[in-house]
Amino acid sequence: MLSTPMFANGGRMKEYHHSGSTECRFSPYAYNGGTVLAVAGEDFAIVASDTRLSEGYSIHSRDSPKCYKLTDTTVLGCSGFHGDCLTLTKIIDARLKMYKHSNNKSMTSGAIAAMLSTILYGRRFFPYYVYNIIGGLDEEGRGAVYSFDPVGSYQRDSYKAGGSASAMLQPLLDNQIGFKNMENVQHLPLTLEKAMQLVKDVFISAAERDVYTGDALKLCIITKEGIKEEMVPLRKD
Amino acid sequence: MALSSILSREPLGLFGSDAGSVGAGFSDGRTGLGFSSVSGDGLSFDIRAPPNTDDEAAPESKIEFLHGTTTLAFKFQHGVIVAVDSRATAGSYIASQTVKKVIEINPYLLGTMAGGAADCSFWERLLARQCRVYELRNKERISVAAASKLLANMVYQYKGMGLSMGTMVCGWDKRGPGLYYVDSEGNRVGGDLFAVGSGSMYAYGVVDSGLRPELSVEEACELGRRAIYQATYRDAYSGGVVNLYRVHSQGWERVSQDDVLQLHQQYKAEAQD
């Protein structure tokens, strides 16, 4: 599983014929692919990710979901370099525990988002190669989605796609959830059933056209009753 | 090793009161959490030297940058107008059209965001904390000149390390309206009008031709809005919505948020009249 120079192109097609000299340098990063998506509704949030873990032309695992449960009301989705995802989630879990012990309550979604921003910025000059999206319920019980860049810049959204197929999914969400670029359309509020169907459809589409997305889809549905999980099969090719 | 130091030390190193660290293995109080708990103000920020890597897939190329942006601020007789767009790009992908590029440092100070999104929001959040500490220590509000100086000095320590930040600190203090431009190169300049970002030239053109000393509040707001709109029209990297703020003697207020598409229809209709 070593990141050999052959896979150091970050997911692009490697050229078979080299003309000229080749320089091989150790890279501390690898690109493991994967797509994450989060949608916030009136009283729910959905965090979904595919479960494929890849590197270059290989698939390491078909059962490696990218959603991590943080608290009863918050789920983190992270894609990018799997090594940094693992370390980052360990650090967040430790910080959540410390907060709970010193403050005698669980961290709210907004507080977790602010904390993650500073954790990421702490490595400003050697970043965590992770695209994070937090989905959860805010203090008033409304759905909240927070999206991050690798060094900690974040903002609250109603929906966001991150990871390898993000550029394919985000425009579709803009249209179907944000009603962007449509005229004379009634802006209906998003129901849980419609959101779930949309997420499934959108991942099926992503699996068609993105090589790093596929195998299975894991959905985490966060409501005030708790977090429900659902697995949906996707294309395995 | 990093995990053991996390579990043995208080996380909030930025408050840096006690430098002692239990069994962490770092002599200067560094924790695996990425904070340095140095005594004093605790503002010195830990740097891990990045390994030498030419890998194009490294996240540096995927960090959201706001060089593609248009932000402007100008003084007039009734205060300071601050107008910004809301687009963030990661390469040629539009990462977001709803970025808040005006940071509310405190109820009477605003900061704008251009350059690296994380750099701007992090350092200005740190500035907000430092302004509050000043207030508590000196029992009076910090001046715009002092706040901008604090920010400039904080980032100057990282000069050459790749921070990217071009911000305008705007407020109202004892000397009246205040406006300073501060960037990560070390510049700190006071003035009456600044525009920052890839669309700044287009914005300058509009503001320079419309700026008069006797502008009313509505006229000044419209001037700022129009300048950003024109910049989004011509600059591919600016767009989204125009956020407009005004700073007056009692503090700042959010004037308006207008989608550029709607402004386009509005101005087109006005031009045809």
C-alpha cells in the first residue's frame, strides 16, 4: 500500500511513455478519492458518502465509508487522503471528549465546526489533505451543513458536495435544492423523503462518470430522534 | 506520539498561561493538536516546516483562494462604505457563491477578505480576540489604527512563508472614520479609498468617477454597489452577491445583499428608460 511514485500524480492518468528524465520524489500525500455530500433540511440533516477507497488505478477497499459519527447530532464526512482523515477524526474525537469532561456537555455542531477550522489551520504550512463537510442539527434543531477547505476556511451552507465528484454533484444540487437558474418555479421546502431520493440519485449519477466513486453509498440521517444509517449499493466497476 | 501529547495537555494553547506540558515530549509546550502554548499573549503560532515536495496534488493547489475577488471600501462624510462580492474559487472551480467576505470583528470594526480564505478568516478572528483584550485592559475601544497595526504585526512574522491576505480594516473611532489596507507582504496603509482583488481595477474606475465629497448615504451605497457589480460583470473570478455595509459613528450596519443577476436586470431596465 505504499505510495509509490507511480501513484504520485494525485489521481490523474499516468503517461506510459516518458520522454526525458524522470524525477521520483517522496510525497507525504496520497489521493484516495471518494465523494461526500451533506444536505440540511428544516429539522434534519443528511450526510452521505460512497465507500470506495482507491489509489491510482487500484481499489484498496469497497467498504470504507467516509462518514464519522461525532456526537448524537453531528456527523463528519471527510475525503481526500485517507491517512489524514484517520488522524483528523482521532484528534477531533479526543477534543470532543476533553470538551465534554471540562464543560459537562456535548459540543454543538457550530462549535465543532469552529474547532475543526482552528485544528486545520494549525497545520497551515503542512496541511491535512482532507475535504471536510459537517452535517448536523444546530441548537434550535434545524439542519446545518458546514463545509471546509483543507486549511480551515469554512462557512455554513444548506447543501454541499465535496471530494472527487464534487464538481459533478454541486451544480445538480444547486438546481434541485437551491432552485438556481430556474424561473417561475415554486420554492418548495425540502422534505426528508425528497432529500433522500435526491442524494441516492445524485450518487448513482456520480458513480457513472467518476472512477473514484462507487461500490456503495452510506447515508447518515440525523434527526432529533438520533442518527439512522442506510446502505445503498452502487456500481462496482 | 502525537496522540499521547493530545491526551496529556489542555488543548487551548492559544491562551498560553502555563507553559508546562506533561509528558508531551515537546520542550516548548507544543501539542499534537497544532497549538503552541507559549507564555505571554500566546499569540505566536506554531509552524511545522513542510517537507520539500513538488507534488502537484498536494492540497496547496486545492486551498480556496480569494485572489479572484473584488472588495472595496471608501470614506465619505457619513462614514465608511464597504462593498464586497461573494465568490470563492479553487483553481477554476467556483467553490462557493455565498462567501461572507466582510468579517465582523466587533460592533464597530469590519475587516474584508481577499487572498487565502482561511488566512483572512483565521487572522481576523484572532484580531477580534486581541481587540477585546485591549478593551478589557484599557477600558476603552481600540482605534482603527491600532487594530490594523496589530493585524499587520501578527502577519509580518510569517512574511515569506506563503500567507496570502489582503484586507481592509474599517471602523469609526475618536478620530472619525478610519480605513487601513493591510496585507501579508507587510503593507499597512491608511487612505480614503481602496479596492482589493482581481476585479479591483474595474471597481476603481467606477468609484473614482462617482466619488464626490458631498455624497448622501443612499448615493454612496449605490456607488459601492454599482462598482462591485461592474467588477463582477467583467472579472470572471468575481460574482455571486454584492454585500454592502456602512460604518458610522455608532458602529456598522448591514445595508443590503443583492444578487448580481438581479442587479443586472435592474440596471439594464434603468438604462433603457
